[in-house]
Amino acid sequence: MYVFLNNGFVEQEHATLHISDLAIQRGYGVFDFFRLRKGVLLYVEDHLQRLMRSANIMHLQSPYSINQMHQILRELVTKNDVANAGIRIILTGGYSPDAYEPTTPNFLIVQSPLQIDDNTEPKKVNIMTHEFVRDLPEAKTINYSMGIWLLNKIKEQNAHDVLYHQNGVVSEFPRSNFFIVTQKNEIITPAANALKGITRQRVLELRNEGFDVKEGKITLQDIAQAKEAFLTSSTKRIQAVVQIDGKKIGDGQTGEITRALLAHLIMKEKQYGTAITA
Amino acid sequence: MYVFLNNGFVEQEHATLHISDLAIQRGYGVFDFFRLRKGVLLYVEDHLQRLMRSANIMHLQSPYSINQMHQILRELVTKNDVANAGIRIILTGGYSPDAYEPTTPNFLIVQSPLQIDDNTEPKKVNIMTHEFVRDLPEAKTINYSMGIWLLNKIKEQNAHDVLYHQNGVVSEFPRSNFFIVTQKNEIITPAANALKGITRQRVLELRNEGFDVKEGKITLQDIAQAKEAFLTSSTKRIQAVVQIDGKKIGDGQTGEITRALLAHLIMKEKQYGTAITA
């Protein structure tokens, strides 16, 4: 597989950064991640726009415009010739002379094989909670210190993931967004302190197809009273959250609305865009 | 200059990490930084112990023991033959197959020329404040997203640095510790939510030489009423903090206790240890 690194394609095994890069020195950078599905870069425009927003928030100047990135992505995908993959674009703080001030970013695009089946039955997951808010929740930075630090606790609790909250107001998972379905069939996702996920956005758009979806405030108490709960991400699409901190959510089974939303998402993916490669 | 990288010495310009390293992918790693002063690795034992504590907190397994690191440092310093330098040891999350779970760390030691004069007159600095607490304040992680993000605001305010607080209770600077001197000549540094700096520790030890130094709680109100304030770090030693958010601290001049402490610190440095190289 080839990687695009700064200004050209290199074989993955030779893709390196000098240790003066600000990601290595100070964990400073932004990224985005999306799927190549049967040769289609899924929702690529949304992801590239979000990458640019993240870079802007973090005062990083992308060396390429969105149009140029499209072009590089097409070349990369054609060169690698793998129809189903995950694609990660990283923009670091660059080779900083004083190991602190950001400079011209290093820019890389990595493609890794990733196949996701179109099974419309959502996976069921148990989650735990942890009090935390990401530093700059509007930006998709590379800083996952807390999420990774919590991996051991997640295993100890036999959970699949950890939901952040502050004073009982929930926000997001380290890598996914959160939704509940209330007893009135309102579908709500946290408005504040959460990354604006692209799959989250796709679910919000289903308000045009008869679902009562909105952004709002969700407390741990709201979850205790919810009928259903689920998480969204580009790689997980929708997973049913059936247990939180050892307590069942609703009846502890995958809800009907969760199941219906996943079916809609998969249908949308199938309808989206045109394959780069034949 | 040579860099020690994992298991050997490489020339600095060739010191690279593969892009799958978890520092690049997820900003995950720990480090420590100390000075080589006239061939003496200043307070190296404290720094290596803190590095091990940081690694332990972040679930990273150092490939070398403290004794082995001493040996590598001696070799590196001898090879590079520069008497005054900054030395940075970084331990990253390693080449993670899933770009999320830490694995065997990459270990690197970088030496950069750094000369600090022994002028006993403290530099004067203006600071601003920002509401923030580091994720895991006991660990010296590579995560400086917030500190670096704030660089533009610091410039806008004509400040030199930014002091973090939460609900008015102050903790630390991104890279330095904070102290005040009260009207009763008590010297206080925040006990909570601050990295345990080695220079901070040296100042605390001056309680054995007649200074009334202690850890405690400091609020923004306490600073408004303080006689003096200063910051400490391994590269800055002691700097007088004479202004905060545009308001003078005390009479806005370097205080006598701040000045006396710096003189003591420099004397301690001169007395410390034995040079590795003749």
C-alpha cells in the first residue's frame, strides 16, 4: 500500500516523520477518518470540510485545498487498488524548531484495508461513563490521551466503550457520538461538547424521513429513563447501547428505532456517490 | 549530534519514527526534559523517576530501567561532547497495529544545545489566565494541545505565559509551576492539578534553609493580594511574575524573596553532582 506524505507517494513501510515533528514532541495535530466503500469515498466532502475546520481551530495551515485533496485521494485510491478501506488524513504541527510553536504541517494520507458488512442488525454494546470533557471538542485533534488511558478501565468493567459526561450531562465517546430515544420516540444527541460526527449528521438528516431527531441536552437521568440508546461513528455506523454502568437501558435489547435507523444509513451509503475505480 | 533511538545511536537528521507510531496517530506518549550543565546531568535521578511515574500512569512499559538510562545518557553525552544542553527523553505509545492500543513504546533521547547563564536577577514576566485543567496532571504527557492552542491568545494579550485555573483555583502553567509569596512571607505553590516539577521540588526543599515554603491552595484572589509571584521550570529556573491579566502583582517589581530563591537555586545547581565529561 502507498501512503501520501507531504508531496508524493511512498510505500507504507517507508513512511516516516522526523522526531522533531510536533505530533511526536507535543501530541499536536488534527486528522479525519472515513471509509472507501466499494471504490466510493464515503461522504468525503463532509470529512474534508471538517478536517479544514479542525486545522483552522488548531491554527494549522493545510498545504492543500479541498480540491487538491480530492485529486490526491483519487490518485492514492487508484494506485492502491483496494475497494474497501479506511482512510486517515493527518495534519501535524510540523517540524518545529523550538519543539513548541506549530510550523508548516506535515500532511499524510494513509489507506488501510477495512471491510464492513451490510448486516442491518445492530451490534449490542455495554458502556461505562467517565467525567471528562475534551479540551477543544469542536476540533478532531489527535489527542486521545484520556480515551486510551481509559482502555484498562473499560476492560475491567467488561464494557465496550466509555461515555464522557460533566456533572451528569453527557457529551460523546472518545471516537463515537451518542443518541437516546425517549419514551416519546424523540431521538436526541448532545448539542454541546461533542465532535460533530458525520454519521451523527446523517442521522440528524433523517428528520426529513419522519424521524423526530434533534440536538439537545442529555443527562445520566435521561438515559436511565430512555427507551433506546445508540452510538454512531464512520466505522461502526450504528450500535445499540443496551447497558450503561451495569444498568439496562430500556429493556436491555436493541430498540426498533435504532434498528430502523441503521437500515436507513446503509441504504444511504449504497445510494451515495460514484466509485473512483471501476 | 546523535540521538538515541530504541536500541542505538543515530545521527539526528536520520532519527525518524514510522507514521504508525501512537504519538503521530493519537498524540499518546510521555516525556521528561532536563539540562546538561557543564557536563552534569542536572537532577537526573529525579527526572528519570518522574519519567517512570509518567509512563506507569499512562500504562507504558519503558524498555529500559533507570540504571540503563543512566548508562545510555552517559554514552550519548560523551558521544555528542556538548557541555551545555537540553535533554529530552520521549516514550511513545509505539507502533500500534490498530492505531489505538498502546504497544511496545518507541524510546528516544534527544540532546540539543542549551546554555543558560547564571544571572541571579530574575526575568520579569506578564501572564494571562485561562480556565483549564490538564487531563492527567500527575503525568508529564506529550499532550500540549491547549498550551499550544493558547499561543495566539498569549501574543494578543502581550503576555509571556498562561496560568491555568478552575473556578478561580490556580494550578500550573503549560510548562512551568507557579508560586506566590503572601504578605506574611509564606511561599505557596498549588498542591493539586499541577505537575510535580523538579525545580518546584528544589524550591520546596528550601524550607530547610529558612524559607516558609509549602504546598496549598491558591485562588485568583490570593494572587491579587500577594506580595510576590514567580514561576519555576528546569529551563527558566525562577522568573518573577509581575503582572496577571493586566493587573500588577504586589508593586509590579521583582520581589526580594523571588530574587533570593533564584540565587539559592543557582548555588544548588553549582554544588550538584559530577561532570560526566572532564
